[in-house]
Amino acid sequence: MTRDLRRYARQTTIRLIIGAILLIFLVGGGLILYFYGSGALAMGILCFITGLTPVVLIVLILTLLEWIVKRERNN
């Protein structure tokens, strides 16, 4: 059994990010739905997705750049 600490750190970070997003959607969305109704929930989800779009694009670009660098190092 090998110990790849970078892989473990990446896995842990991804799990934490997914957990935080789920927590925001479930708890935050549930509270918005409870206090303000379904129309406000739709707007809250739209705002959350709009706010996450630049972050997702940056992560995708950095992942693509990392993939290109690793591929070029092997050649």
C-alpha cells in the first residue's frame, strides 16, 4: 500500500468543498424556503450559482493548465 499524500490532500479538499456547497444549499436553501417561500428559494439558488460561476471557471482553467504542464514534462 502506497502513501500518496498529495492525492489524499486533494481528495480531502474536494470532499470539504462538496460538503460546504451541500451544506449551503440544504441549510441555507431550507431556511430561505421556510422563512420566505419558494420564489425566494429560486432566486437564492440563482444567486448562488451566479456567484460560483467565476470560481468554477478559474478552477477549470487551472486544472487544464496543470494537465498541460504535466503532459509536457513527460515528453
